[in-house]
Amino acid sequence: MSVIPITVFFSLGLVFIFVALFWREHRRHRFASAERDSLLPLAEESPRTVAAHGSAADPCGCEHGAHPPCAGCRSRPETAA
């Protein structure tokens, strides 16, 4: 009959470990779900930045007469200088 107290002791230990790990995981991922976690490998690591048309990083050569107007320059209304 000494097996029953050992079994109860280990069962309660496993229950305590399960509850503690479940509580920790639940607290850590408050706004996450299984669906969201499954899509994480598809997420981009860093957002891509797009330079604005005619900015210093991507100057438009058609504004200086280097080549014919591009689609972005043709769609802009003409401004009187």
C-alpha cells in the first residue's frame, strides 16, 4: 500500500508543473493565437521603405530634361513657376 502515496505525490507534482507552465505561457502570449503563431514564418523581418517620387534618394531625371516624362510626372497637374 506504499505505492498509493508515491503515485499521489507524483501526480500532484505533474499537475503543479502543468499549471505553472500553462499560466506562464498564457501570460507571455496574451494577444497571440495558434493561427497567428503559424503565420509568423511568413512575416517580413523588416518593413520595406519606398522612396517618394522625385525625392533626393530617387531623383527623377525627366524633371531636368534628361529623358521623356515618366508616368508619375505625366499624372501630376502642371504648376506655374
